[in-house]
Amino acid sequence: MKPKLENVAKAAGVSTATASQVMRGAGRISEATRKRVLAAAKDLHYVRDGRAASMRSGENREIGFAIHQIANPFNAEVISGASDMLESEGYLLSVLDSRDDVARQRRNLEAFIQSSRGGLLWVPAEDTDDATYDLLAAHGMPTVTFLRRSGRGRFDHVGIENHEAFRTATGHLADLGHRHIAYLGGSAQFGVRTERIAGYRAIMDERDLAAPIIWDTRDDKLSGLEAMLDLYARHPDVTAVVCNGDMVAIGACAAINMLGLTPGSDISVIGFDDIQDAAIAAPPLTTMAVSPYDLGRKLAKVALERIRDNDMPTSSVLVPAELVERETTGRPRGVNRQKRP
Amino acid sequence: MKPKLENVAKAAGVSTATASQVMRGAGRISEATRKRVLAAAKDLHYVRDGRAASMRSGENREIGFAIHQIANPFNAEVISGASDMLESEGYLLSVLDSRDDVARQRRNLEAFIQSSRGGLLWVPAEDTDDATYDLLAAHGMPTVTFLRRSGRGRFDHVGIENHEAFRTATGHLADLGHRHIAYLGGSAQFGVRTERIAGYRAIMDERDLAAPIIWDTRDDKLSGLEAMLDLYARHPDVTAVVCNGDMVAIGACAAINMLGLTPGSDISVIGFDDIQDAAIAAPPLTTMAVSPYDLGRKLAKVALERIRDNDMPTSSVLVPAELVERETTGRPRGVNRQKRP
DNA sequence: GACGCTTGATATAACGATATACCAAGATTG
DNA sequence: CAATCTTGGTATATCGTTATATCAAGCGTC
């Protein structure tokens, strides 16, 4: 049923070796036989068995992306960017979603190893244990971690300047006159959040603002909404929130609306990511922008270099985020309009 | 570097055949040697080469999902559902995104064939040509199409009762007293949209309402917003819109807000999908709900049956959608409150 | 003690492609 | 014209597993 190289070769009246060379465009083959083989292949709907090919040649042009959450529009954009870059170089990207579950992630990564994917883009799940990093390192899988850093420098990394970005975000609110600024979406011990929280704390400290408030929540709108309602009930003096992501921020804005208040004038909200929704939210969300598509391309580029030479020293790229002022940040009530510092 | 079965076998002092049997839990092996082999395997960080295994055994527990758009929260939920169902049966799901591009889809599907994935879940890209269906059929790939039907009955299908759902949606608006109802997100010739549009048209016709207006737009918020602005400029008499999806509907609501009007009282909007955003949008969106997670599970279940017996006659499952009334639909201005029929 | 039966393990041939080495025939050279 | 090169092609071992057949040893049975 499934045609193999042997069938193609027989149909074209050549050896499998010759057929193989034609299919790969390798070796020295006369134009006449080349055409004959190609015709036979098309005729039989031949598709080569990549397992056999990759086993023998040691090459695999399928790259894996192990990500913590597919359902996030930011991540989806990253995937698009990475995919485009890889495709332009003749590779292909398949995605496995761990949903931040370490057991599922383990299964996913083992599947990548089992199929000897050509390389691996990876956003490690929270609480990923060392054994998992060891596994990849032990198998010599060309790996680039993304966003969440770890693995003790054994892997390349592409990420965001989180610390600096949250200094900027918090600083922006402070500049506007806010003193009680909370951080929404914190708590987890993982690298990214601690970097971000550190940036937030640094400004709260340097500018001598009120005591930091870190409020936990997951990364989606509904959680952001609930967390904001909670926060407001417990800390009514908070006039501004820095959010761990746009999803949370948009949820928070929805909560503020539900409370009969207005984001930007009653409570200021600043997000992170600049997802498509941010610009068309009501009101449009002030946020820290990084281009996820470009980030994805960058990520893929680093991976390609690693794949081409697995002996290079590991590298690390951090991309800065940029403040995009829209309408959810403003002066707190009771602070007079004055020149910005 | 990469350990193979031979190394494990040698370390345990047995043959590769024995080691293989231990790793698979097959054959008759004494408890003592079983333990010795397992220990050796763990010791060497052994992970079996799935390519070789699947080549020899003809089995592959990695399932592919070829989808038209990862970045859609509805689809993301479907993926989660399918993934959970498959995992519970010891399979694993990897996702390739075609972004509705037929060339990219072709490459993706060929990759699935090359690696001989155990089965295939597939939302065909718009304008998929027959040759692509033929390709899968020719290779005997166990395939279930999802949402978009085609392939002339050669594949199992899981989908939504689109026609009936859009009769319900349009009927709901008609019941409220609307006469000028537009369809937002139409035009493409593909199955799903024509089914939906047919349902809409049927009601417009049966109830003797104004002439149908079909307005084209892509499936995201920004496009929905632009389309709604456009529609309003050209057809100011429209008092209600049925949308092809929640993303479009939410975009449309944003547009209505921008125009200084209120969704639900000035212009009614009804969506489709009931994504998470629908419930927390401002105002909350009336929509036709199907549970994407359950849909994903169902899809996976059908695929598993197909994988287990590829000679079964093909089946088709259509899941109904359900009206969820929230706040974006109401009586048109100027129509008196009256008993619902 | 020859016979069958069970248990635990092994030797070996696939699976489908590709890398390597090799070869025949014609063309080129000194 | 013998020696060398080029061209176009093939035979074969190999990648890492697993399925199949086979086998030796122990054990009971008549």
C-alpha cells in the first residue's frame, strides 16, 4: 500500500541507491534518469520515510517546541515567528503543550528524544526539576530555552529583559504620582516572576513608595479579574497595579469596571506583552511591548545556529520591552496635574 | 554518547532481545533479570529510539494535529481536550499550525506521513485541494477531519451542527423583533461558513425579514472591529449582527462602543463558540456555546477507534450548539416590549 | 530413561532509507 | 596504445529496534 523507495526504483528501472540520490538531489545522476525517477515517484505518490532517513543520516529537519501554554496569544505569535524562520531554512516546527505540568512536560520531552527531533525550543514548565535538564543535556539535544531560564548555562537562551521592563513600568506609575502600587500575578518562585517582581520592588524601594503588595494569580483574564476584586477588597488604598501579563491586566480592568470605577482615572493598570487585545480593549491598555513574532524569529535563529554547530559556547539574548502608553494609566485622583519629572 | 539498547543489554549481561522485551514489558522474563536490565537502563539514562521501534513494529503512539490556527482560544481548548483524552490512552499529541495556508499545510501533512504518525486530527485549511486528501488516503493514514468537512467521506468527521446553530442564533434575534440582521464573517466558499450562512439565510427567508447582508471578515477581533465599522457606514439600518465567531463578535462590540452606541440596546450582537472572553467581555456576549474541551475529547475518541481498526466504515459526529443569552442582545429601539412568541 | 512441557533466554532477519566503496565504460592524455 | 580520469550507476553495510523462530535446561510423567 505505502510505496517505498524500492517500488520507485523498480518502476524507473534503476537501483534504490540511484533513486535515493535523485530524491535527495545528491550524487551524479544524468538528467534522463533523474526525470524518470521523479516521474515514477510522483506517479506512486511516493513520500520518503523520514524515520529511516533520519536514522541513517543522523539528520532530522523537524524541530520541537515544548511550551507551557499554547492557549496564550502571545505564545501563539511566538510560534508563528519561530515557525516562519525555520520554514525558510527548510525546517518544520511541531508544538507540544505541557500546560505547565511537569509530568506532561517530561513525557513530551521524552517523545522529542525518542523521535530524535533536530532541535528543541523550550519554555520550561514551572518547577521543572534538574533531572529533566540533565536528560536533554545527556542526549546532546540542541536546545534553546525561552523566557524561563535555567539549566545552569548548559543551553542557549532567548528571553526578555524582565527586570528592566518592570522597573520602567513601575517607574511610569510612580512618575504619574502613584504611591500605592501593587503587583498582580506574582508569587511563583520561578525565574521570570522573581525577575519581574525584583524590578517592581526596586522602584518601590528607590522611590520610597508604600510597602510592596504582591498578589498571586494565574495567567488568564478570569483569574486576573478575580484577583483584582480580591485585591481591591483587601487593599482599597491601592491606586495602581502592575500586571504580570496583558491577560491579567485586561481581567483587572474588567474587574475595575465591574466595581463601577474607571481604569486609568480611578485605578491605573499596566500590562505586559502587548497582545492584540491590548490595543482594542476598552479602554485600550497601557502595556510593556515586546514583539512576540520577532522574538519567535530570534529564538529560531539561535536554535538554527546551535543545530549547525553543537559545540559552540552557549549564548544568551535578552530583548528589551518598551512602554506603550494608552488609556489605562493616569494620575491618581487628588494629585494635581503637574510637569512630569 | 547516546545510549542504545545494546549498551543497556551489555551492562545487564543479557542479549538485546531480552533487554528489548524488558523495556516493553513483553515476553517471559524472570524477575531477577528484569530488575537488572531496568537498573542498567536507568543508570545509562536510556531512552529508546522511537524511530527504530516504530519502523519495526509499525506502531506509533505520537498523533498529529494539523490545525488552521493555533492562536484561537477555541482551538487551544480543543487541543487540550484532545490531548488529555489521548494521553489517558498512552498517546501523545503534537500540533502543526498551517495558518490556513495550503502550501504550509501540505508540508505539515507530508511531515506527518514521513514520520508515520499513528494518526491524524485535521482541520483542513480553506481551499485544500483534492490532491491533499488523496495523499492521506493513499498512505492509509488514520485521519479524522474536524470542523471543516471534506474528502468525500473517506475520513471520519467530528463537527458542529452549524446550520441548526445559526438558525437558532438568527431566530433568537428575529424573536426579539429585529428585521435587519447582518451576518458578519462570511463570504469564504468553505463548508463551515456556507453551512452557517445557509442557516442564517433560512431564517431570514422563512420569517420574511429584510434582505440578507453577508459581510466578509477574518476571524479575529481587530478584523471584526473594522468590519463592523464598515458595515455600519454602509448599512446604518442594521440593528443586529450574527457573527461567525466570538472573536469577531467581540471586535464588533468594540466597534459599536467606539461609535458611541451600546451593544444590546442600539445594536444586538450574537457570537459563536463561547470562548472564555465572551463571559467577561463588557458587556458580556450573547453567544452560541459548544464546549471546545469536550469537542476535543470527542475528536480524540473517534481517532482512537479509527487507529484501532482502520477498516471500520467512516463515521460522522455532529455536536449541537446552545444559545447562551447574555447582554449583547435585546429588543431593537422602537419595538415595544411584548410577550415573546 | 525416553518423552513431552514449561520457563527463560537468544540468534537473526526484518523495517526503509542512506553513506561508502566500488565498478564498468567511454573520454582524455602523454 | 597504455595509463589516467570522468561519468553514471550499483552493491552492500548500517542506523536501533522488534518479531519470529529456536534452543537449552529443568521438571514431571508413564
